[in-house]
Amino acid sequence: MNRKLILTVFPLLIIILQIMPVQVKPACVCIPVDAALTNVRFDDTGNYNIIASGVGLEGATSGDIQLNVQGNVVAAYLYWAGIGTETTGDSTVELDGVGVSVVDTYGPVDWYLDGRHYVYVADVTGQVSSGDNTYTVSQLDMPVNNYGAGIVVIYEDDALPLVRIVLLDGLDGFWFDWGSPVGPDSEVFCFDFDPASVERDANMLLIAGGTEHDDRPNEIYTQTGNGAKPANLVTGGALDGDYPLEASDGSAWDTYSQGVTISPGDEWLCAQVESIDNYEVPRGEEPLNGRGTSALLIATALRIPIQLD
């Protein structure tokens, strides 16, 4: 190519580059789901324990989470959620004034009117320490409504018994009086494990967002067994009735924990949240009909002892 042609083509290339749209990489890869919690965030066996705490942030952009970690931190995850728009959530949350890096985003998923659900997950292992500490979550500003934030920590101590801990997460809405996929109940979610010849006392953790107060009834059903897993549990025995999810961390966030007995030979534990439309008088109050809980499951974990020979 001669010099004259180069001088002609080069300015044209500059003009073309200036008018071409700039391709900006999105801040996260969003996974649109409204299904049972199945994504495995953590699965390991050791001398472990798992703790979690959260803060409801409806009407607020910051709040404190108290955690007492009685061992060496193995893994820590920050979850936050709320209602955004079709294209916008909020991935710019800070922990103790430091921005966190989102590792997964669930949503946007249709919710109510033009609202869309978003759940964010960040690995904050390097920002969580042993001991009794307060962690401040800030800069949470979902376009429509904040739900809250929570931290899950797995820690290790040689004095602890040998256990297996499985942490699952995702986005599973349960909207009272609505049809599939968002309601009325959550999907059945399950943990698989090796059977043992002895009875074991396990612990199940649930994290929920969007829960409001203690007059929106719900129940949590569980079943353990082997062979085929159940497709629906709301006709089984309730693990804890009278609205166990009741914005225990403040509106609109719940960190819920409950012991579960694993019988000899059992190979799985399944659970489901029901949004109830009718039940008998709770806690000495008037009956509440037609006001079932509408919220979403964000994460669940199982801590199950390992049988030693």
C-alpha cells in the first residue's frame, strides 16, 4: 500500500471507530431462575461449624451484622437481595466500607407489577475474622425495594466434631395465592448424604428475603428418607409452624435455624416452605386468613455429623 493510500484510509478508520458503539462488559452474569435451591456454594467435611446472621434493610441502605466466629474462618459469603427493575439491580454493596466482588447474581426474575427479584453473592472470606465482631453492610440501594443482607461463615476448630457442611443458594420465590413458578409455595429442595447406622442430629439453615412481620403465616416442612424423593411436602409433618419466617433480622430478612433428626439408613433430607392461607388462632391472637407470606428463599445449609467407625 502506497503512502498516499495510507494517508487516506487512516483518517477514515479513526472516524469509523469514533462512531461505533462501545461494547461494555456487564458487571455480572445474571442467572434468571425461580426454582429449587440447587447451586452448591460449599461442600466439605471437617471439624467445622456454620453460623449465619443478617440484617433487614427495607427502608434503609446500611446496617450491622453481628457474628461470633469461634474458630478459624474457612469460607464466608455475603448475600443481599431486593427488588429492582427489568435491567437494574444493585451489585455495588460495601462491607465495612470496602467494595465486594460479586461472584454470582440470580435474577432478574419477575415478581410483582414491574418489579424484578435479584439475589447477589460475594465471597468475603478475606474480610471476616475470628472472634465476636460487627460487620457493616452499606450502599445497598435496590431501585424498588431493599430486602436485606446476610453473612454465612464456615469455620474450623479441632475441638469440633467431624461434620459435613453443604451450602446451597439460588432464588426461589414463594408468593401467596399465585401460580407457578413463583407461588404459592417454594419448590422442594434436598440434601443428599451417605447413610449411617445410627441416628444423627443435624442442623438446617435457611436464609429468606422479603419476609415482613409475624402476621404473614408460613410453615416449613421436612422429610428424610431413602429412595425416591418427594415432589411436594406440604401434606407432610411441619418442622415448625406458626410462621417461623417472620423477619427475625428486621424487615425484610430472615436467618432461620432448626435441628433435624436423621434416622439410620436415611440418604436425603428435603424441605419446602408453604405460604399458608388459613390456620387456627396463633399466639392468642385473632385468626388471620388469606395473608400468606410472599418472599423468596436465598440460601440453605445442612450440617450433618459423620459416623465414625
